[in-house]
Amino acid sequence: MFGWSINLFRIRGIQLAVHASFFLLLAYAAYEGWAAGGWEQLLWSTGILLAFFACVVLHELGHSFTAMHFGVGVRRILLMPIGGMAEFDAIPRQPSRELLITLAGPAVNFLIAAILWAVVGFGGDDYPADAEGFGQLLLHANLLMGLFNLLPVFPMDGGRILRALLATRLPYLRATFWAANIGKVLAAIAACLAAFVFHNYLTAFLFAFIYLAGDAEYRAVLRRDLEDAHWRAMAARMYAAPAVAEEPPLLGP
Ligand code: ZN
């Protein structure tokens, strides 16, 4: 499902790629804008969308640069309509490192929000169709993005923070198990609330996706642990086994 992506450019060696479905979202935003108010509205809605996703990229770069600081390779950042995803070679299992790498993403959003606040002010909930309104809308979007990502729903940032905190006391696999299950319960509740109470099906879909992603990542950690255990057992057996090519007993004189 992560196929069909287009490579854009590289940032410090990290490939930035856009999933094809992102262009559907862009086309939808353009159409909505056009229908609501012609060219001016079209430029506004596509401009907001592109600026919003530029902030998503900066959020992922926050994670990525912190990871690279710890020597973790980052292959690419994939942009999808539901958000961005940085693909690391391996997520460090030291809780302190995972904590810093994870916190760096939302920290970027809060930093952008703080800068915008200083430049255009906080604003209200109706946005004038000018640079100030654009900045205020982007400010609110960044605050929301930062806070939303901090929800303790694994594998979102908040869930990773929870895992890292649990991993200071529990083995990594148990910590992942608990973080993933707490996240799944919360994601299921959020999806039901979004669908049946607020009739916001996009948010419901998003939480359903997060539920599946949390489950998939827990299984990946479990599989890696089982493989590690398998190879450790193999190695132990090989070293414990008597040497095969024992010298044949010499015949006595
Ligand atoms: Zn993040």
C-alpha cells in the first residue's frame, strides 16, 4: 500500500517522497476552493494545504535529524494524505534516545507556532484572506498537529513516548505490548466517537489506520525478538556442541 510514490528531492541525504494519493488530496482541495470562490479561493486552499504539508515535512525532519545525530540512518520521508512517515534503519531501543527522537517532531510544530505567533499574532477563528490570516491558520494547524501527535496512541509520537517511559522499567517487548494495547483501545474509542458521535468519517478512518499501524509495529518488534532468540539459541547450541572434527584417536604403539 506504500507503493505508488514519487521521489521529489533529497534533504541531507534523506529522500523526500510523495504518495500518489497525496495528489488526489491536492486536486480535491483545488476543486473545493474553486467551487467556493474561483481562483482566489483555489490558490488559498491549495496554498494552505501545501504549507501544512511543508510543516509535516519539517516535523519529520525534526525526528530524522535527531535520529541521525544518534547515528541512525534515515532512508526517506514519505508524505501521505494522512501525514508523514520517516523511515529509519532501526529505532534505537534505548528509551532516552527514542524519547528525544520522538519529542523532536512535535517540538518543531510548537517552534513554528511560536514563530508565527510572534509574527502575525494568535488571531481568532475566522481567518482574513491575507498573509496574516494565512499565518494564523498555519499557527493553529501547527498547534493542533503538535498536540494531536502527542496523544498516547502508539505508533503516534505520544504512544512512542509512552513506550520509551515504560521501557525504562519493562523489557522492550513488554513495553511495546502495553503501549500498543493502550493505543489500540484509545484508537478504537476515538474511531467510534468520531464515526458515531461526531460523524467525522475521515477522523474515524485515521484512527482505524493508527489502530492497524500500532498492531503491525508491535508484531514487527515481536518477530524481531523471536528471530533474535532463535539465532541466539542456534549459536548457543553450536558452541555447546562437541567439536565435530575431533582428532581420531591415535593408535597406540
Ligand atoms: Zn512525529
